[in-house]
Amino acid sequence: METTRRDFIKISSLGAGGVALTSTTIPLSGIFGKKKPALDDEKLTKIPTYCDICFWKCAAWAFVDATGKIRKLEGNKNDLLDRGRLCPRGTGGIGAYYDDDRLKTPLVRIEEDGEQVFKEASWEEALDLVANKMKEIKEKHGPESFALLKHGSPGKHFAHLFQAYGSNTIAEPAFAQCRGPRDVGFKLTFGKPPGSPENTDLRDAKCIVLIGSHIGENMHNSQVQELSDAIDKGVSIITVDPRLSTVANKSKFWLPIRPSTDMALLLSWMHVLIYEELYDKEYVEKNTTGFEELKKHVRQFTPEWAYPITDIKPEMIRKSAREMAISAPSTIVHPGRHVVWYGDDTQRSRAIAILNALLGSWGRRGGFYFSEKMRIPKYPQPPYPKPKWDAHTLSHHFPFANHGVTGDVIKASLIEKTKEHHVKAWMVAGTNLTKSVPERAVIESAINELEFLVVVDTMPMEITGYADVILPECTYLERYDQLRNSSWRTPSVALRMPAVKPKYQSKPAWWMAKQLGERLGLQDYFDYEDYEEVIKWQLEHVGTSLEEMKHLGVKNYDRRSKNLYMDEKATQKFKTPSGKIELYSQKLKDAGFEPFPVYKEHERPPKNYLRMIYGRAPMHTFSKTVNNPYLNELKNENLLWINPRVAKKWNLHYGQKVWLKNQDGVISTFPIKVRMTERIRWDSIYMVHGFGHNNKNLTRAYSKGASDTKLISKILTDPIMGGTGLRGNFVTILTEEPTKNIES
Amino acid sequence: MRYVMVIDTNKCVGCSDCVVACQVENHVPMGYCRDWVVETVNGTYPSVSFEFRSERCNHCDNAPCVRTCPTGASHIIEGGIVLVTPEECIGCGACIESCPYDARYPHPEEGHVDKCTFCNHRLEKGELPACVSVCPTKCMYFGDLDDANSDVSKLLATRQHKVLAPEAGTKPRVYYLI
């Protein structure tokens, strides 16, 4: 295939012989038809699973009736992560199964009468095509040139295939578009990232400090539950956010900060803790290095210095710092999760880590505990071949990128950007790239130059429109997957098994990976008929069995190491070069970066522009749940939060449809409705991420609201680890419909 | 026996899990709901606060829907739960008009009026209503106000609370801790 323009195809554009996929809407009476009485649990069979609607992986039961229909999902009471209570997305997870917009058969791009269309294909045909392309790329360019961009459970199965094939050109948005800076910042300081789920001991915290993190809107189940428990016990919450978030509203101190100035506040908090001698002297003395240098470094960063930068009054800075110190060490300055904001995010995460060190909260009850996970042996397989280069090679200019950087893989696919390591083909599995990664224009240029693009998803997400081959994955309720092995206070394993057979022609990712592996002569890496065998083997190696797990769903184990918290009598060894908590980072210094966090002024909105801030809604995960019939009922569009005074100036009214234009002239594809609210600062607008879908086959999500990702054309790159800072974009409001720009 | 629901607005995060759990449990038709979440904002930035409330039928002691129902389809059962007998409901809508909480809707396909039942079918089996049992923040409590040792009795005895539209004189049985 030449590097011809790859048209974005609507999936319904089927070639001759193809049957147009209908997009019937779900009848009013719901997905189970008329006259169904309320549920009678005793007549239902319980099948264990763990949720796949987000990355938290709460263990759950699927209730299946006598006719083989899934009737509801409930949390598993023995699971310490959800304690029998799923979040709205988990409860509404059955909608992922019943969504009739799902991908139903493999689809292959063909050219017909000069037009590119998708044709329905058999699995044989589609898999042969993908395997042949994999062979061809390997012969022509080397296996490293076939990249995997992935997320979640399907991604893991394909990562195995790709490594067996010889490619470790693997990246996921979870690093450079999400939590990478925080993991790197904490690792540099404590020798360990906070992990997922984070090792925050919220349950026993007396003070919780949230920097832009909006627990309750990000529905990370255990954190929401434990925050609620902590509220019952009288926790004091300090929230730093330009928006009165749900949790800001529950806070003792809400600091409505000027966006982009968090670093100044963090430095002045350090100043107060040190110069008012509120820090944990014994802990700092025993466990850290670089305190004296830090003391000198923050001397100038007084609350009075921070005030004109942050808009937070000096008295408030002092009061909130004292509040943290009173509760220490049971004070958590939360590491957050989606922290790619302004390009100095690793340094901001370092500042957060240093504050925790000063408060003595790492390794203390009510601070950060030492998490543990199971040691589950790997199913026997030959060693992976060693690739000549990989995603790390592409990101060598980011010395602390310890995972693949999505943007670098994408850029390595552009001919003019590539010297020696050229990416020629992608598999995209479980991530809707045009909504999970910014710089749409760059992604589209890269895709245009690819020789081959295969997309694996359950839904006709936007990224499928660019594919040469689309492989329909079944939902988590229809498949086996890896055992869940979450790091937590105590280790556990959880089982996901099929509650029902896959709908339509959809298939599990493990099956696709195995089929492709066999076609590539890699059968030794897939030495099983069914993934059930792998699970079975692994469970027997951790002292249980598939039979037992079918009844339990989740099994909890005792810790191997004794201490959930630091042993106060012993000397704690940290996995840093000095073996101590590194307030001063020699590693950063040696790599040419600041050894201590410093405040850098970021660009402010130009005249008539507002800073675009985005976040989560508790009933949605990224862009992937908007079409879910149940979750769509709860929230089917995002709204433009705007301060009423600003709205008045712009002469806007509630519910008015407006378009957004960013600093580079990028205009939202669809209009968004105005929500005037006092909960947002006057210099910013806010919207929930993940809306504004432009694929018509997402019948419920199509054209609803605006896509924040599309409006992010300016990236503030983190030079330490390659994070893509996304908060440096500004928008202005258009009240007239701009030139029709709806994509195909 | 007097069933009441107590909802702690200080813990609620407005996630709407109660809404989707009810929808799944009770086969509430798409586009309708038996419970819903309300947000009310007070003040001016930055002196601003808001409240999330999960709302539903208040199972009033002095229920206008029961008084206005011409057929007796709307009735109160033991424990004070207000129910609708679908077979007796003629769909006249008088109860919908009379409810100050807008808690009732005409079932689009079956014709009768529908609303929250406090998940009576679950109570009969000793389970909590679906909304209460699913809530991740555990901000919802359900129990017997006649039992002084129940969680709900203790909470109402010790915490500041309110009901919705007290001026309507309906004696509602869904309480909000504030």
C-alpha cells in the first residue's frame, strides 16, 4: 500500500455484499423487553468477573438468568477494593454488553469505485491479512517497526504477541498522557511510584490535600469509599482547584488558585513547614537527604511571595500548612493521577513528594502504606527475542521515560521526523487514540503515512475509522482475561470469566493474539487451547483452583512482609541511589535538570480567551462509556462551565449552544451548551472530558457536546519524561455556527 | 415499623450510582427514572457552596398521591411504603399532579403510574433498597424509625437534618443530613 490518503470511513460505509449495520435504538422498555418484574436474585446464577469499565478493576458478580441473559452486576463483598459496591460505571457495565452499536464482525478496508469503504470479513480473512502484514513489515523493516498502542486488558494480550514477534515498540497513553510524571517524581524521591491503585491510606487519614485532583468526580472506587469513611471520622480536606469541585465543596480549606501556579503554592507550603518548624524533624533527619539545601532553596518562597502569583492569601497558605502539620503524619498530599498539565509536571509531583516527606507521611498510618501484590508465576513460554530497538530508543531524549511515550511512537511514524527508527504500522488496542492523545493533526499525518493500521475495540470508536482492519473484541463479560493482581494493603487475586458467550462475531483479545501468533509461527508462546488453561495453571500455583475461584470471585491473602507501615525502630531503606528519601535529587541534577522544584511562570490566557480546564464525571470513563445506554442516560453531553459574570460579558444564556475556538484556530466540531455556574473561576472554562464523538455509529454519543482533546493543539512537553502537558490551551467562544466543519 | 431513608449530603458525590442501580434493579424504562440527583449552588465565587441530593418518592405519611387517587391504586402498606398497584391504576395522572416532589411518571408502555417502591421486593428478603446497597460513599441509610437503635434513628437524633418541601405538609420520610 502506498502512503495514500487514508480516508476516515464511517463504519456503515460497507462495500457491495456487505450488510449495512443497523443502529437500532434501545426500546423504551429497556433492554429486557416489556413486563419484566423486579429482579429475583435467587433465580439468577452468579458468575465472577472484575470490572473493565475503568482501570480500578473492582471484583464483581454478573447475575445471569435462566435464558442466559445478564441481568445485573454487583460488587463482590469480599473484595477489599470495592467492598460489594460498584461505582455507577460498574453498575452500568452491563450496558457495554447490551450496546447494539458494538462492533459485530471483522471489517476490512477496500477500495470500491474510487471510494474507500469497509467490507465485512470472516475472522480467517481478517487474521490472515493482519498476520501477513506483520510478516511483511518484519521482512521489510524489522518487527520493531510494527508498534502497539494499547490500554487495559486487551493491551496486555497483544503486548505478549508483540514481544514474541520481536517488537517492544509499545506505548500507552496511561504514561505520557496521564500518570507518568507522578510515577517518575515519586520514584525519584521515595524510590517507588504510588502505584495503581495508589498506596494512599485515605481510610485513616486525618488530613487530605488534593492538588487539582477531584476524587468523587474521578470515581476511583476505593478512594471514593475511603474518603467517605474519612469524612465520617472528621478528616479535614484541603483542596487546591480553580473550580469548586465536588471534593472542594467538602473541604475545610478550598484554595481557588489561579490556574498553572500550583508550584508556587507548594513551594510556599514547604517554606512554612520548614521555617515555622512544623515538619517532622525526627523523620526527616532519619530518612531523608538534602534537607539543608532544601531549607536554603525555599527560603525565598514565602507566602507573601506566592500570593500575587497564586491569588491565595498568605494567611490562608499558613493556615492550611499548619492544618497539614497538625494531622501529620496522617496527612496525605495526594499524588493525583492525571497530572500532565504544564510540562513541569514531574517537578510538581516531586514538590508533592517532598511535602509528604516533610510531613513524614510516607510509610505511616493515614499517609502512604507499603502495598503488596501477589507473586503469580508466568505461564511457561520461551524467552522473548531481543528487539534491536524499542519505544525507549525513540524516547532517549527523555532520560526518565521508563515507559513508552505515545507521542514519540506517533512521531516516529512521520517520515520527516524519522532518522533511523521508522515505525511503519500500528496495532491500536483498547484506546481511542484521537480522544486519548492530543495533537489530532499529528496523529492524522502519522496515520496517513502508515503502511498498515489494525484496530481492536468493542465499539466503533473514532480510531476505527482510520483502520485498514478492525477486529471486534467481545466485552469483559464475555471473556477470560489475566488474573487481577492489584497492589493493596493485602494481596489478592480476582477472576474474570465469561458470564455469557460473546455476542455477534466478537472474540476475546487472547484468542486474537493466539490466532495471530500461530499464523506467525509463534505457537510456542501460546501453548494452550483456551486461556482458561493459563488461569487454571496460575491459580494452582497460588494455592487455589479455578473451581474455588468460580465460587469466590476474589481471594484475599496474607502479606508476605510484616509491615504495612514503616518499622520505626529499624532503618528504612529506600530504592534510591542514596537509600534515603531524596529531597535533593542528584539524579535529576546529573541529567541536567533542577535538583529541586522551581516555579516557572506559565502563559496566561490572551485577551478574550479563557483557559480550558477539563476533568472527569463520575459516570463516565474517558471517551469510552458515553455510548453505553445506561451511562448515557446519566450524562449524555458535556456542558461548558462558565462563571456567570463572564457569561454576562459575552451575553450568553443558560443552555445556549456555542462553539469553541482555541488559540491556534481549532474549532470544536460540535456545539456545547453553556452552563453558567459560580463554581468556576472567571479566567477559565471547564468541561468534562470524552464527549463530542464524531463517529455516527456511536448513535447515542455522536455530536453530543465538545471534545476537549480536539481543542488541545498546544502541548507543554515535560523534558524529564515526555509527558504532554495539556492545560496550556485557551479558548474563545463563538455564538454563531462557524463554517460547517463536521468530519465525515 | 416505619421505614425511612436518611441521606448524608456531606458524603454524597452525586455520582448517580443510585440512579443506574435502580434502573437495572427495577427495569425502569429508558428515559425515565425513579430516583435522580439534584445539585443546588449557593453563593458567588469564591464564597460558594453546593449540595448534591439523591431524590425520590418521599413515602409521605400524609401522602397527597394516596388522597387524590380515585381508584385506590396508590396506597400505603405496612412500614409506611407508598405503592401503586398497576392493575388498579387508570393512569389519570392526579397523583402526578399532586406530588410536590415530582416523583411519579406514567409508564410509557404499560400505562400505569410508576415510582420508587423503596425496593419493597428486596426488603421482603431482608435486603436494602438497591440505591442504598450500591452507594460507594455509603451516604444513604435505610431503616426503621420506630426502632430507637437503628442507624436512621440515631442519625436523626444526633445530626442536623431537613426534609424537602416541608411547607407542603406531606410529612416526608426521606431525610437529608446537612
